[in-house]
Amino acid sequence: MVGQNIYRVSFYNGNRLLEEESITIYHDTDGNNLEKLKTEWEQKNAPEPAPVVVPSNLDSKKLYNRAGKPLSFRIIVQKNTPYLSALSEQVSQKLQDF
């Protein structure tokens, strides 16, 4: 049928209903009308972006995720070779400087 067609889909395990969803199919013989229906649906159902709250007490030397938690980066070096310990300290210091 031309227009909005709503169908219910149900999933059962024996006689017990597991899940039920509705599926909407838009149909039109005119491509412009169908594009208009699609655009209206996308605008109506667009997800609202979650607000990003930036805490005021952030350390300028750290990077943070969207939740305001500091990101971490760990370098683990086996000390089989004596200079690797000194090298890892220098790399760590340079990364902190960046």
C-alpha cells in the first residue's frame, strides 16, 4: 500500500514471547514522495547528541576521554638489556612533555 506500512514481528520460544518489534516500511510510486518520507523520518528519529561536560579542574598535561577521565599509556620494558631502562625513561619523559 502507498504510504507508511507498519508490521509487528514477534519472536517466540514455544508459547513464550521473547521479543516483539514493529517494522515500518514506506512505499510510494513517486520517488520524490518516497525521498520526502525518508527525510522526514530521519529528522524525526535522529539521535540527540549527548552533551559533553568538561570538568573545570583538568590537568593541562593530561589527555582526557569524553567522560572526563584521564587517558593512560603504559610502556613495559624488560630489563634484559641495560640501556632499555634508560631509553624507556627518556621515551616516557618525552611523551609527558608532548
